[in-house]
Amino acid sequence: MSKGTSWLRTLIDLIEVFFNSVQRNKRGRTWHQHVVPYKEGWAVRREGNQRITSKHRKQSTAINKAKRLARKYKADVIIHRANGGIRDRISYGD
């Protein structure tokens, strides 16, 4: 009986590890869009990315682009001020 019990316990442990790793992966990547100052204008950048998604001359244009992406991926738009501080946050998540 102990062999059967230890085998079953090992199987249960493996299943728990698998499901825990799946949950971690779901939380790992976000689609939140940041509207940030960029050179002579504004840019949209996905949270966690170094590269920008798009460049714009006006902040309002960048905000509109970020809103479209955030709606598509059910994410947030984080709007920054020219000095880098956060001005506003708009949520499109469920």
C-alpha cells in the first residue's frame, strides 16, 4: 500500500506544480499601454518593453492609439506627464 500511496502523492505533486506554473505564466505578461514623452513628441509603449509601439507628435494622438490597443487586449492605459509622472489611468479590463 505504501508504494501505491507514494506514487499517487507524486502524481498529485506534479499536477500541482504544472497548474501553478500555468497560473504564473498568465500573470507574467501584461498588455498595459503607457503614453510617454519621447524626443520631440509622445510615444506608446507596452508595459515591460524597451521598444516603443508607435511615435506621435501630439499626446492626444498617442492616447487614442493606446486606447485602441488597450481595448483590444482588455488592458489599461497609463498616461504620463512631460516630466514622466503619471497623469491618469484608464482601465479596459474585465
